[in-house]
Amino acid sequence: MISYQKYVLRNGLTLIVIEDSSTPMVSVNTLYGVGARDEDPSLTGFAHLFEHLMFGGTRNVPDYDRVVTEVGGESNANTNNDFTQYYLTVPAGNLETALWLESDRMRGLDLSEKSLRVQQSVVTEEYNYRYMNQPYGDVWMHLRPLCYKEHPYRWCTIGADIRHVEDATLDDVRDFFDRYYCPSNAIVAVAGDVKAAEVLELVEKWYGDIPSGRVERRALPVEPRQTESRTETIERNVPADAIYLGYHMCGRLDAVFPVCDMISDVLSNGQSARLYNELVKRRNMFSEIDAYITGDRDPGLFVVSGKLREGVDCRSAVEAVEEQLSLVATEPLSDYEIEKVKNKYENTFLFSQYKALDCAMSMCYYEWLGHPEWANTDPEIYRKTTAADVRRVASQIFEFRNLLYVKRHV
């Protein structure tokens, strides 16, 4: 169980402190409420671009990474469609240095034509390496726009078109920074060998006079209800044919979200799960298969993906998968099966909060959702799911599919 103290500064910054004397380290995680969904459709990829720009230095700290290394720390960041996180871990005695570094970045970056060009080049290279030069690397660049026609989830965090990043101007990126990277749009969690009162004092010292900023949220378009199945086939130089089935599901705050999560576990969490047991082991149709949810704040996707065995055609593979989905939607789970997935979820949840950084990231996430208490009560919510819930929700999800078929180019 995570014990925490929460504060809100006058400029709107939310601070969460987790005291943990079992570690000599302290982790600082900063969550900004900006992701790919907040981007202008003609200027996509900016949230991810800033994941790089934020390490490009400020006037006070030209080399962020060097300072982190000098105090024995490590740092990183991640971006998704909903939010961005920047995190670092240092010895507890260097907490003030960590807060100085993070507040300094929030005050403003040393954005210049040179720094922008450098990071544009880095992102372009990442795009080429991860999306264009990896087998199946560009799958989500096809699957997202196949599933979404209106909502900004239709593009990946790298952007809808890499030219949006390549052609970005200094004014474009400055405007994006000023709009989202401010105290009123940030949650800072500090976890480790610290005292809450001392942390609050330091945070007031380094963040307290930063202007709050004003985040103007645009009204995101609501994705229309899908009324027919969609299919797209692409040819690529890949080791094996593959299928990706995307189904629309609820958002993270919906009451049935835990049920959707458990359905994915019933289907593919472990080698005793249904899809692996039936389609990999028994029928030998797939070399690998998985079912998972995107976990987005707005209505997301339930995805089943798999690599086909040599000689298995797409239609047979899809029919076999949909047969398994239909069984979950029409036949009740056994008590053993549902208890197994509940136990696995609880075990994964507890281990995900083992380290101080894990706790800091978890608290930022649940605070961003508006339910910090879920950091301690989520397993209880999952425990309440019944076999009848699984069957009911599955029958609602698996109605109209979005099928992406990646065909091996011979």
C-alpha cells in the first residue's frame, strides 16, 4: 500500500510525496497532461518531439544529462497518446539538485534553431529505425487510422506524418511548450528517503514562483460508433504473415474498463491462456499470439495480434481467433479461470509498485486520472468482476472488427 501526502501549490502544481526509508535513493517523476491527442492534426508528433527537446538544455543547465550523472543519478522519459512523463532517480542527499533541474526545465528551455534542428534529426532517425526499418514497425501507423476516423488517437506518438516534425518552426515548438509545460498542467511525485515537509519546502522554493500557465483544452472530436468491419492488407518484408484485429472498447475511467482488461488476460496472459493454448499449442496455427488493451483515457482499443505459421491463410486464422472471442462472449468462465486472472493481475499490480520510481509514476498516473486512491484500491475493483460481467462486456466489444493483414512480401 502506498502512503502519500498531496499538496497543491498556488500556481496549480500538484505535488505528491511518498516517504520510503527503505531506499537510500529518491525518485522524482513529472507528469505533464499532454500527449499526441492534444496535438493539432497538421502539427503532430510534437509531444514526442518535446521528449527529446526537454533534454536539450536551458540557459542555466546547458547539459542536463551531465549534471544528473555527476550526482549519481539516471533519467529518462516516455510519451503516449495521453500524457508525457519525465523521471530521474538520485541519491536522497541530492534531492534538491533533482528539483532544481526539473523546475529549471519547466521555467523554459533554451530553444534555438540549432537545438531544434538537432532534435528534429534525432526524431527522424528514430522514425526510420523503429517504424520503417523494423519488421512490423509501421503496423500501428496503419491500424490506428483504420480504427479511428475522427479522434486524434488515429495517429501514433511519432506523428501522423514525419514531415510535421521535420518542418516544425521555432515558433511552433515555443507555442506548444508555453501551452502545456507549466505548473497547472503538471503533477510532480517525489518518492524515497525523504520527509514530506522538507520536500514541500524545497518544491515551494524551486517551483513556487513559476507562472501557473493556462492550458486551453480543445474539444476533441468523438469517434463515431463503428457500424461495419474494416480491412486493410499491406505487403512488407517480414518473417511471417501477421494479423491485427482491433475492436473499440471503453476509456480508462469507464466502470467496465477492468472487465475489458480481464478479458485480455483470459485470452492471452500466459501459456495456459485460451489463445495460446488453443491456437499455438493445440492447433499450431500461430507461432505467437497476444491480446491486449491500449488503456487510453478516451475510448481505446482491444487488440488481438498474431504471427501465422507457414501455410496458414489469413481467413482461417481470423476465423479461429473470432471463434475464441465468441466463446468468451457466449459461455461462462469457470471459477478457476476467473480467479486465476484476478490473482495474476493483483500480483502484477503489487510488483509494479515495488520501487520508489514505480510508486512515483503510479501516483502521478492515478492523480492525473482524478483518482489517486486507485493506486491502492485497483485490485479490489478487479476482484469484484464476475464471470457474468466478462461474458456481457465481451459480447459488446467483439461486434465490428478492424483487421490489418500484414502479408509477407515474396
